[in-house]
Amino acid sequence: MWKLKIAEGGPWLKSGNNHIGRETWEFDQNNGSREEREAVDAARVEFEKNRFRTRHSSDILARMQLAKENNFSLDLQKPKDETTADINSTTVSEILKSALTYFSAIQAHDGHWPGDFPGPLFTTATMIIVLYVTESLGIMLSSEHRKEIRRYLYNRQNIDGGWGLHAEGESSMLSSALNYIALRLLGESVDDGPDMSMPKARKWIHDHGGATMIPILGKVWLSVLGVFEWSGVNPIPPEFFLLPSLVPIQPGRLWSHFRMAFIPMCYLYGKKFVGPITELVLSLREELHTHPYEKINWKQARRLCAKEDAYHPHTWLQECLSDCLYSFGEPFLARWPVSYMRRKALQQIAEFLKYEDENSQYICIGAAQKALSMLCCWIENPNSDAFKHHLARVADFLWVGEDGMKVRVCAGQLWDVAFAVQAILACNIAEESGSTLKKAHHFIKASQIVDNPSGDFSRRYRHISKGGWAFQVADQGWQVSDCTAEALKALLLLSKFPSDIVGDQMETCRFHDAVNILLSLQNPNGGYGTWELARTYPWMEIFNMTEIYADIMVEHQYVECTSSVIQALVLFREKYPGHRRDEVEQCITRATEFIEKLQNDDGSWFGSWGICFTYGTWFAIEGLSAVGQCYNNSTCMRKACKFLLSKQLRNGGWGESHLSSRTKAYTNLDGEKSHIVNTAWAMLALMKAGQVERDPSPLHKAARLIINMQLGNGDFPQEEMIGSFLKNGPLCYMAYRNIFPIWALGEYHKLALKSD
């Protein structure tokens, strides 16, 4: 049975904090009792049977193990309690106690809540391609690994035979072609799979034009594998890297997540690298294309993209520039002595990627970027220590659920813990949750980034990181504005409690470091982006080459990040009023004005990192409330409350679809289904804005819905994806189904039921 290992190192690994937060899986045939193995098998069968109705796994394997380690009986068969008719203080207290007991039982010994982080369905395939090309597949993936990855890929296949960009998406060429390839590289034959899955996948690919219709990211990966030609890829010249930093298109000025994929793609394109042409690769050439491989018009293929993938089609200007680069730029750059520029660019990119690898402990900024960087590292030197460091970190991205093993886009250890602390404290029972809070408190302190990137980091296009927090673990090293703010909030709230309950508070100088980095990340317009300051212009989005995502070129500013910073700085100002007082005041004022200007006419705010208008509006209200705004004194708050109340469903909940992010228009889930996390966000927002004093009845209805959704063991059900990025990329935060119902009911118990 698979065993989850927490905070453990190994060969070729380094860590600045003893690997706190690291999650890896190991197969041990002797692990687990017969009953536990049967429970796991039953969960797998149940997921497969219902996979088209319940799209997401519930992390049963991890939660079973964690509960056992914490001496909690996780009864998967325990029925739900009867529907609660009356809501009163006693009822809510009992629900909260049950929910907190369960949530504490699935906390790891190092203080965080391990979990899956599902997102794009092509990240597993890209890692498989890298391992195959670098001849590391057999080294890194045992037969049990391959078995579980195949299970996952088949479980994620749609009824029509294709795969979506995400678990809830319609089939796309990118995921379909790459996942078909991954299954073949893992040993599946052309006719394998349950219910003829491989022939179905191949038929879907052929019916939609074949693999020449894949977006540019897929074209790059197929070219690397040798089932596509680099002459069919729009130019991605590495010479971009040689441009002065003043030039808007210089890669160092692009959004960090895109930059860390774009630069290695430039390297691969500049090298025109192709892996070993094996018999399997030759077979895939025939399987993936609708025309004989040698007769494909690769120049024409550059422009092709399946309509299912073309969320952000190329503009005419992009097409003109690509044609010019293809017809004139590439031939010119290939000639001596100009070809020297390419060699120089490739050398500088290799050095840049090495710097990034070392400063992220080879975790990189995300799974997609790691796969690209790891391949570039191998191309530079297949036998290098650096590549061995890379291989050692592959396990950090592998996750096992009842749906199988997959490559997570990343993990959100710190993010979940920061929210979890706030949710638990909202329940006003810190003493009873002291052990849980102590471990979480320790985790946050141990996860702070204590140094800047090495050397002259500004020349490597990196921002200061000392004092910040990453989305996941400290070793990764990429500070994020809202992660830093939410961690700071949690620490400041914990500092109000005695150390014998929650543990010792962090040193004052480290609080100051956190605020220093928050102040440094504010943009001139008052708003906050994610990892860095905005370095180029919004109009650069017209050069978005991805086709599948929007708003990917530039570090935009977001209501969520800005609100988190406001809330953190207001709390900090209360505790440390003397530290950079004027700058903190100015920062809060400008950030508040930024949020007010972002409000839509209907009273909502667009959320870019969650689904969607509910998420953005909750954050905006939290931020404005922190500076004293409420329903009675703020037009923004009144409009926001009106918006939220207009979206409440007849059953008392809220249920917003991921399509809201894609279409930028509020869209309910099918059948006006409620979502427990959306409902919790709306409750938190309305309570913060003063809805209790006006009319608590909408909150009573929402609370009743959440209470009735609780499972018999204290857990809450896993529902549709609730996270988002780049408009077209939903994410699933596994801990949200526990954190936010607890948080909302905790605040509800204090505010709406305070008279009971």
C-alpha cells in the first residue's frame, strides 16, 4: 500500500528547514492492515464508478493515514446525520467541534495539511515525456508508480475519448494528445485500456484534425519527443534573452510563471532538440497524425490550433510577426557570424536556468516549469549533479489519491495553513485547539524565507524574498504577496494568545522583514500582483502565444492579493505602530483606493485565483472592512451586499461555476447547485459587511445548508473546482472544503447567534 511521508529528505536533496512541508509517497507492499487495503480498493472502485458524476477525488488515502497517525477513527461508511431543522448556538457548537476534531486529525506532524492540488491535466504527461527522453523513466517510476499513473489517466479520460484541460473541462487536443502519448510511453499498447480507451482517444484526436492541431505548448513537447517537427513550431528565438532590460519583450520583464516556461522553451527551440527516435516514437508519428508524417506541411501546421483549445487565439499582429521571424529571422540568425548570437543566448539561458534551479532547490516555480528546466539541464550535461538534484525532486510533485497517481501543478502547504489558523481562531476555542494551533504556528514560522536569492539577484530578474512566504514550502524560495500577507495575519492573530496555548511568537525583526517585503511589492497604481512588481505593459498581452490561457504575459494586479496585504498591514500597525509608519499608512490608503476602483457596476469584484465573483467580492469586503468600511458608511459595501444577496439560491447557498472565470460573467453551477465553499465565502463577506445587523435570515439559511452538508465523521464533501488561474485554468484546493465551512460557521456562531 502507498505510504505518505512527511518532511523527509534523501540523497541529492538540500533543505534550509529540515524539509518541513515536503510530501512524498512510497510504495510498501507490507504497509497497512487488510481492512485498510480493502478500504483503499473500495475507494478506488467507487471513484471509477462515479468518475463522470463526481469529478474530483477526496484524498482518501492520505486522510486515512493521517487520521490513523493522529488516533482518529476515520469511518468512511459512517452515514450523515439527519437534516438539522433548527439552528441554535448548541447545534452550531456541536457541528464546529465535530468539524475541528476531524480537521485536526488530518494535520501532519510538522503542522500542515497535506493534500492533492489538481489543476491542468497535461502536467503528468509532460513529466513522463521528460523522463522518457532522458532515459530516466525506469529509474524514477516503479511498476507500481506506472500502474497508478495509468489508473489516473484513464480515470480522467472523458466519455468521448479525449481529455480536458482540467477535470471538469471538455476534451482538448493538448491534453488528449499528451495523455495518449504518456500512456504509450508507460507501456500501453494501441488497443489497451478499459472499454477500448486507447482506440477511443486516438479516434478523438483524429476526428479533431490530428496532432498538428495541438497548441504551441504541445507542439514544443511533441517536437522534443520526435513526433512533430520544429519547422512546425512558431519561432521562439532564444535571442530574446539578449535584449536590453528596457525592451518590453525582454523575458525578464514577463510574469514570473510564464517567464520560467518561456525561457526554457526558447532554449529548446534554439537547440531544436529532439530525443532518441525509438520504434515507439516512430509508431506515435503514425498514430497521432491524420496524414503520413513525411507529407505533413509543417509550415502550415504552425498556424493550426483546435477550436477546443483556442481560448485566446493569435492576433493578426502575432501571425505577422511569426511569419517574419519564420521566413526571415530564423534563416538570418542561423548564418555565420550572426549565429554567434544564438550560441551566446543559449549559454546565458543555461546559466540562468541553473541559477533558478539552485535557488529553488530544484523544485522550480511549478510542475510545468520544472519539466522544462529539468530537460534543459539534462541537455546541457546528462551526467551532471544538477540533473541528479532535479530527479530527486520529481517525487515532490507526485501525489496518490483514489483516482491514481498524478503530477500536481504544485502544492499549497503554506497557503492552506495560513487560512486554517484563521478559521480555527474564528471559532473562539483556541484553548481546545491548542495542539493543532501550536503545530500550525511552528509550521508558518519555519516556512518563512530567511534569505534573498543568491548573488546579484536583480540581474537574474528576481525580487527580494527575505521575510516572505512561498505558496508551498520555504525551500522553493518564491515569495508571494498574498501568501506573505496571509501568513503574517495568522502570526499576528496567534500573537494575541498565551504561548503555552499556541507556542512562542516569532521574533519582532522577522515581522518587520515581512512588512518590508509587502511594502516593496506595491505597484504605482496601489495594487498588488503575485510574485513580483509589474515590469512591463498590459498591452503586451497581445503577444500571448499560449492559445489556451489569458493574461499570462504580464504581472497583473489583483483584488485578492491587495486585500490580503491591507488586512495584514492593519493588524501589523496595531501591534507595531512605529515601524515605517508613514509608508504603511500610505500603502493601505493606496491599496484601498485600488480595490474601490476595481468594483464592477453590479457591485461585484472579479476574482482571479478563485471561483470567481464570489471569491473576489469576499476578499474585497474583507479588505475594505479592515479600514473601517461597512454597510452604513460605504457605497461599495452596500453594492457588494446587494450583489451577493442577488446570487443566493433558493436552498440558501451559493454555487458559482468555473465558467464565470472563463466568460467573465457570473454563472451558476448546473441545476443551480450550491457549493459549500462558495456559500462559506458569501457568508463571511456578508457578515463582515454588517448583514447580521440588517437582516440575518440569509445567513441562517446559508448556515443551515452548510450544517446539513457535513458528513458523519465531521468532514465536508469534495465538490467542483473552486480555484482558478489565467481565466481558463480551474484548480482544486482540497483543504478548502474543511477550512471555509469551519471559518464561516465560527464567525456565524459569534455574530449571528451571539444573543442565544
